[in-house]
Amino acid sequence: MKKTLGRVDKIDFPELLLKSIDVKIDTGAYTSAIHCSQISEANGKLYCTFKSKGHPNFNSKEVVFENYTYTDVKSSNGHKENRYKIKTTAIFFGKSYKINLTLSTRDDMKFPVLIGRQFLKQKFLVDVDLDNQSYKHTNEHCNSFA
């Protein structure tokens, strides 16, 4: 049975050294995206720093990717942009899922991460009247063992 997500949540990205990150569940977006404040490419590796002044939890050390690709992403206004794409792990409802994320500058956005349809399909339902379903579930589960 599919779990139900709300319109926003707080998710962990362990490989990116990020915990309780605000994400927007965006069924209008095909791909998922994450804010990356510094990106550089050298010797076949991608060096990324995930920091945002508006999001105190969004503050990691440099993460190095040996496997990454490029993809074209079309914004809602029709503008096409070529972005780096990484594969990492996201934790929803206490379970690890592989997720593809494009890297973009989202510092001026309310949420540093967008979760799009490509990831959501066949895994989750979305109820826009709800919020933080995974976060609430995980905290209830953890607290029951305290």
C-alpha cells in the first residue's frame, strides 16, 4: 500500500550529510531538485556544498560524487537549463529510497528541495491538505522506543 505524503515534509539525506530538510512535494515538477550553493567539476568528480542561509539544517560539508550526469530541465516558464544530476538516498517514513536530484540554485526559494513526480510515482500518494507526514511518522516511531 502506498504511503500518503502532504504538500511539505522534512526529510533526511544521509549521503549528503543533511538531516530534517524542508522539502516541497511538487506534483507539477517531473524531476526532483536540490539547492547546491557551490558546484565544481575536476578530474571527473563533482564537488558540491549544500548550504543555505535561510535554512539552518541545510548546511553540509563538501560532498564528492564520482557518478553524476547532466540533464535538461524545463522550468514552468518554458526556460530550458542543463543541470548536473546526482543519485543519492532520501529517507521517507524511516525507509531509504534512491532518488535522482538535479542541482540548482534555490537560495531565493522557500524550500531548498523539490520532490517531483518521477520519484513519487508508484511509491506515494499526495494529499495537499496534509503536511510533514513522514516527519511525524518517524518522530512518533522513534519516541515510542524512548
